Amino acid sequence: MGLHKVIVITIIISFLSNTESTCLPFSCDTSNPDTIKLQFCNSSLLVDQRVDDLILRLNLDEKISQLGNTAPAIPRLNIPAYEWWSEALHGLSMEGLGVKFNGSIEAATQFPQIILTASTFDEHLWYHIAQAISREARAVYNAGELKGMTFWAPNVNILRDPRWGRAQETAGEDPMMVGKYAVAYVRGLQGDSFEDCDAIRVMRDSRGYTAEDAVAASLKAGMDVNCGSFVANYTRLALEKQKLQESDIDRALRNIFSIRMRLGLFNGDPKQLEYGDISPAEICSQEHQDLSLEAAKNGIVLLKNSAKRLPLSKIKTISLAIIGPKANDSKLLLGNYAGIPCRNVSLLQGFQGVVKNIGYHPGCNFVNCTSAAIDEAVDVAKKAQYVVLIMGLDQQVERENWDRVDLGLPGQQEILINAVAEAAVEPVILVLVSGGPIDISFAKNHPKIGGILWIGYPGEGGAAALTQILFGEHNPGGRLPVTWYPKDFIKVPMTDMNMRPNSSTGYPGRTYKFYKGPKVYEFGYGLSYTNYSYNITSVSHDKLYFINQTSSDKRRKHGSHIHNIAVSKFGSEVCNKAKISVKVVVRNKGKIGGKHPVLLFVRHSKVKDDEVPRKQLIGFKSVHLGAREKSKIKFIVSPCEHFSRANKHGISVIDEGKYYLVVGDEKYPVTVSI
């Protein structure tokens, strides 16, 4: 670790001595007398006025050239080239075209992959991570090694199918939670207070569009920038065939150049503007390293802790056996869309820094474990006081364009785990690395598997996070942001994305909101080294009356009926008056302090109906509680939003009947009358 520090400091010092004269590309040089004549260079005007002036000065070829992610320069107007495609899903990445880490700056802080960060249920943490990424990005740009300041992140898809290779990139399966993550990330990245590439080409190649129709449909639908060159190549053809108007191009350009102007790229030398003083010293700073570690520690989920075997004692732990095919591979911890980390520490190296006597064996040839050296791994396990198995998935098993075909552990991993567990002196600890969920039912009930932890892809701080949790320096508090389904779920066609179950066909539904089948682990599941209790102490009102001025929508099921009313029938005044203030007291009943996410759900009493969600998350807050400490948390519940659901016609409605506000085992009834 000391060596890494020296290298980073050397890079920063040598770089600072060379960046004094770095000239960043920009428009509207105030030292150029011709600039004064250009209205789009007048920073005192509104952005819309400046953009309109700029577009009027462009000829058609220049306009079309700006519609791809790599926008060429327009020399006659002193407009430099711009690269729209950079990636920063969980740290500056090499996946886009904006940065390659092949200059003086060779690394950037790599935070946990999003699925693990989501497990913290901590909006403030999400915001601060994005803020740190933003400052490192600006520092790289100021150093002249980033070609643009726009990033294609975050991924705002919900995780509908557990086999999806990009599960790791999402904030889980709940729409409200994914939305809150997106807001926190965007605000953090933009500085507010508090190959999914060339899709247009796919429309031609796989969806039956002609090239000109694909371009026209996309631009008319509101697309501004095409990842790739397809639009730039075929826009003129679309114009010639009168599928497109030049005004459609101008609409896209208004958005494109508005962004570049808002970034200050038409206001003179960026180094003289706000954020121009952010230096390479921000990159890989100790503050950002600590934040990455905090995110990993707070995201890791404890799934099993039989007889409270965890945490282990540092003093009493004499020897460890670490078994796993990628236990000594630091790249495993990064996930996809990653850059080059500031520090490379594998899980094995993390344990070696804590326990002196360590035996290691990969156990499998690869993560897919087509061949397992079971006898050799068992021999290593027998010699150790405790055994930690590092199992699960990697980017060869799940990634973009590579979905899984089953939900079990790959290859012979399960056989290896069982053999080692039976041979070990003490019940083993199973550590799972993955983005998507895994059916580990065999391990849940195995008497010789004492502890199970899911660590996602925890980023460059993952090794320290895991050891601190296993040896009691940190109390785990992460909670699963996705349902863990059994292996039989693969019978559900991956192409059937219906969320709701269908009792007549046996279709089980998807996500915790609708899925009716058995589960390995529930959404929101997670253990701790302590116990927490909840008490809903007050609800501002528990009876709601909505007057329906028109005919009600009735549905009948098993002889019963539910009245409901469209939310659109209410005005904002009605919805505001219906808001409910809910106060929850959370108590840490144990002797160990910890950070704990509190999840508030709402559940309708008639959950047997296929159209009605079984429950849905309506609020979450993360709170730190010391031993025996309690805290009061306040939630504002908006029935127009939180009690509503989409009916089969896609209309947002509120059902009549009894609802329950649920936190942990505590529930409180609220009655809705229409």
C-alpha cells in the first residue's frame, strides 16, 4: 500500500509541473477580436438565444456532422471537436471514447458496482459518490486528458429478470428506488445541491426500418445524439426523401449546443472559469478512497450467521484457508464499465494483511468451474482454523450481451463448497461475488456453512471492506435490492416481461411487487451483528376519503369487487391534503453499533388479486445507531403516489379498502374510502 501511495504522489507532482501550459479546447476566445462579433459568444445572453444564433450560422453538412457522439470541429466558427461518449457508472471508465488513462493520469477511484451501492439504501451516499466522480472527471478534463464532460450514466433500468447480464449495473428491481438513485447520482455528478451503442443502426438491421426511416423516427421522437455515426451518415438521405425536416435537426442541435454552453465551453478559457482550479490532486484522493470503502462496507449483505459465528476474533484467529478461483484477482472486484483503480488489492491480499498464517487454493480452474481440484482444496481446508470460500460469478459469466442461462452457481462450485464444508474443522464462511442473484438454497440450510455474505462487485475497497466486516471492525447493514429466485425460475421465458402474475396460466410474476413463487431471499433481506426493532408511533391520519365525480371503475374477482378511482381525477390540492406523516422509532437492541436502512412498505389487504401489488416500497432512510440507541424517523406518505397502481389499461388508480403501512414486523392500517 505504501508503494501505491508513492506512485500516485509521483504522478501528481510530475503532472502538475507539466499542466501549467495545457491548453484546453474551447470556443469564444476573448482575446480574439472576431469573437466579439459572434452573438453565441455573448455570455450575458440567455443560452437559448445564443444557441439559436449559432444554429443559424451552420450549414447543413455542419449540422448533420454534430449528430453523432464524436462531433467534429467547425474551424470557421472556432468550435472545437467534442466527444459525448464517456462512461462513469461507478468511477471514470475506459469503456467510452472520452478517457483512456494512457497519459499522465493513469487511474481513478473505482467505487462499488451499482447493485452493491444500492444495497446501502442511502441517498446521501449515492450523491457523494457521484460528486466524487464528478470532481475526478473535472480534474482529468482540466489536465487535458478527457475529451468531453458528458457521461452516459447512470443505468436507470429496473432489474426485471435475474438472468440479465447487466444486473450489476442497476440499482435493483424497485422503480421508486431506482428513480431516487438516478436523481441522487445526477445531482451529485452535475453539482446540484444535494454497445445499449448505435441503437439507430439496430432499428435498420433488426427491426425492419430503412436507414432513412430509422433516422427520421429517432430524431422526431426526441433523440439528440446518436452513439455512433449512423445518423450522421444517413440524415441527408432522410432529408432528400422528405422523411425529415431541417427543423428536426435544429431541434436536436438546440439541445446539443445548450449542453456544451451550460458546461462553459463557449465562455472562454475553461481554466479561468468555475471548476477550472480542480487539479489532479483530487484524483485518487484519500477522501475518495475512504468513500469507496464506506460504500462497500455499507453495501455488503450478511445473508446467514448461524449461532452468531461472525464476527471472527482477530486475536483468536490463528490460521485461515482462502479457497476460490478468483480470490487473488483484484480485477474481479470491479465489475463492468470500470476504469483503472487507484489501488489493486485482491480479497486474498486483504486477508493476508490481517492473518499471518494463510493457506490458499483456487479450487476451480475458472469461475465457470468446469474442473475442480476438490481433493487439493480439501487438504488446504483441513489444515486451517477457519475457511473462507470466495465463490460466485464474474464478467465471463454475466455481463452486457451475456445473460445467464441458469441461477445456480457455475459448474462444480456447489460440489466444491459442500466437500470443503464437510472437511473443515469449523463451519465455513461463504462469500458470494455477483451482480445477479444466485440460488444457494443448499447453503442456507447446510449445518457446516456458518456464514454467507454477498459482496456484489465491491470496487477497489472491497478487500478492506470484507475483512473489516468478518473481523468485527464494521457491522454489516446492507439489504438486498432484488429478489433472489430459485433455480426453477428459468422456466419463465426471459422474453416475457409481464410484471404481474397470471393465476390462470401459472405465470408467477416478476419482482417482489408481484412474484408469487418461492424465494431464496426476499427484496430488502439482510442481517446484522445486532438486532433492530421498529415501532410506528404516530400516523397523522389513517382514514382517507376520495370523492368520485364520475362513474367508478369496478373489477370483480371471486365474487368480490374493488372500487377504484383514477388519480388523474384529483387535483394537486386534494393530493396534498391526503399526505400522511408517519413517525417510526427504530431501536438498536444489541451491544454493537451499526448503520441500518429502514424500509417502509405499503400493502393492500386484497393482495390475492393478480393486478394488485403484494407490497411496494414507498420510503427508505439510513440511520446510524449506537449500542442500545434509538432514533425517530419521519416519512411523508403521499397516497396519490404511494397507494396508486397502474391498472391493465396503464391508468394510475387508487383502490378502495384497507392498506397497511409496514416496516419490519410492524404494520399500521390506513383505510381508503371512495
